[in-house]
Amino acid sequence: MNRRQFLSSSAAGLAALPLLADDKPRRVGLIGCGWYGKADLFRLIQVSPVEVISLCDVDKVMLANAAQMTASRQASRKIPRTYHDYRDMLKEKDLDIVLIATPDHWHALPMIEAVKSGADIYCQKPISVDVVEGQAMLAAARKYKRVVQVGTQRRSTPHLIEARDKFINGGKLGKIALVETYCYYHMRATENPPDTNPPEYLDYDMWTGPAPMRPYNKLVHPRGWRAFMEYGNGIVGDMCIHMFDMVRWMMGLGWPSRIASSGGILVDKGSKANITDTQIASFDFNDVKVTWEHRTWGEAADPNYPWGATFYGDKGTLKVSVMSYDFTPFGSGKAEHLDVAYELQQYPEDRTEKDLEKHVAPAIRGHMKDFLAAIDARGKPVADIEQGYISTASCILANNAMKLGRTLQWDAAKQLVVQDEEANHMLARPYRKPWVHPEPAHV
């Protein structure tokens, strides 16, 4: 099935997408074939007749399984080429789109190489593990004139778009001066297993890449790497960024001017994990204050909203999450509630796909459609790399503020912390040799 046939037969509203000049499907590559890499790739296949020609991963078993699964999902039924090293894959320079879904510490270098190769990019959030990486990624996207969509798909979640349009843009909340964001999932690893040799099918040295070398532990791979600060930025970098970015998008906010945070490992001191189990942060947008709180213990303040945001206006209150929204007006107005739409009738394969977050699939599809439209228009997608950089860097600065024990004042024009040499030194993490940290001036 070619692109024109697919679009003419689609019932998902894709006929509005323009054709490629040569009427050939876009050629796609994926770097990082784990949980969310496949979730993103298969949603893209659902909304566009792409041809997945390349896959890359340092886990041989994960890579082989992803190749077979991809062949079963794409129209051509062709098995993609497989690569161990992303540099070899990108050297081919035959990809229109590259998806990056590696652990966070491996986002920056592949993304920069991918834009240099001429591809447009869908990069998972957070875009980077330090601020300077993000600056270099943004600079590369602009220098090479590539479209980059960041996987902050709350911006493409149908019920959240409705909540923004109806209650915030529609003025039903009135003046909003405080937004609380939070996560109470028990998502932090609680085990303390012994270190071991890595499995033979995993190139652990390449997996570690520019991050500090830790002894291998079964918690790390797959998916458990989020328990370690060496590979990410803890729950603030993983979960706060989604809600923080959503708030900025819904309210049209840019950079916070002041960022503070405190927390630590206060309850679960026996785990191998080194990320906080308790943390609060505040992001000051002058006349709007945004806060974050996470606990990986105890109960959620509201069991219906264990991960979400509460907007406080002088005319009402709005709670939103990936599952629903609830608007409560002051006075005699009518409360409103809406649940997430699953789209299982339109996309029945969602029902059986292993590990898929079914409630998030419609948002990913919407995010992919927006990405494709931006590629066709050579414009900015809804979660453009600059927006991803602002949200990522703000969360990283919160962690840095916690480490330093003081509030950081951010100069958005200079991209520096005001009068704080120690904080500015923390904007770039050291890289493990032989990997070289990217710099904005050198991309």
C-alpha cells in the first residue's frame, strides 16, 4: 500500500496530510527499542504509511524482538535493518525521521548526529540530563533546520486540549495565580539486589556511554535505570516535566524566574535507588506560582488524581490528569467532568499490545500527527525542541537547587544562573571518556 492509497482509505482523518513529493513513504529509524520506543514507533505506524527501515539498540534480544514486531506491524512486512551503534545507522543518511527513546543520558548525542544526517526528530522527554546538552540540541535543530518534536504528549491529549480551551482560555477559571503539580505513585525501586556481571546480550559499556560507570545491577536494565541519578534526573526529571510542561503550555508560560527545591531519601533508605523518595519544588513565574510535590510512599492527597495538576483561579478550580479533568466553579455554576478517550475501536491492536499505556495511545497518535504536519509545513510542532528544552532545564535546575540548598535565579536571556558560579558549573555534567560533551557553539 503506497502513501496515497493509505490516505484515501484511512478513516482516521489523515487525508488532510499532504503527500511527499515523490509519493514514497517516509523512511523511519528508531534508536532505543525498549518500552516507549516501540510505543512511539507503533503509534506512528498507525497514523502514517511510513517504512521503518532501521532499528538500533545495544541489547541484542530487545533489538531482534523489536525488528520482528515492527515487521508484523508495518504494511510492507519488511524486517528493518538492525544496528548496535547509532552512528553506523545515521551514517547511511537515508532516514527522513529518527525516533529517539533511549535512557535519558543517551538523548543528546544521537539527536545531534541525527539532525546533522538530515532527519527530523521525535525525541523522548526529558530532552537531556543537563542544561548545556539541551542548549546544544536546540542549537543543532535550528542550525540544520530540522523539525524536532519532544515526547511531552500532554500537549496532544484530547481531554487536556478541551480543558485548556474551555476553562483556561475560555476564562471560566478567572485569574490563575497558583498551580500545584504532584505525583504520588510508588514508582521508586525498593529492592537492593547485589551487583552482577551484565548479561551477554547487553553491551553495558555502550549502554552506559557518557554516564558514570556503575557496577551492573539488574535494576538498571530494562526500564529500571530511572532509579539512578546517573542516567536521568529522578522523578522530577521523569514525571514533573510532563505536568510542568503541560502547565506552561496551557497557560502560555515561558521560563520561570526563580526555582527552589528541597527533598531527599526520607523514608526508603534501604533501596539501591539513589533518587529522592520525597521532593518539593517551586517555579516562580512572577504573578503565577507553580509547585511540584512527589512522594513514593503513603497515599495520594486525592485518590482520583495521584499524578496531575490543580489550577486555582478566582472563579473556580480545575484538576487535570492523564485520565480525566474536573472543573469546580465557585458559586452556583455547574461542575464538569470528562474521562480520557481510549480509541480502542479505531485501533484494536492497542488492546493486545504488551505494556502499552492504553490511555496514552491517543495522545501519542495526536502528537505524531502534529509532528508530521510540522514536517510537511517545515514549521514548529506543538512540543518544539525549544519548549522541551525550557521544561527539561527548569526541572534540572530544581534538582540543582535542592543539591545546593538555595533558590536559583535564572536569566533566560543569558541562559545562566544569576551571580552563582557554583550553580552555573552544574549546568553541564562531566562525560565519561571517550565521549565528548556537546556544546552549543560546536554543533
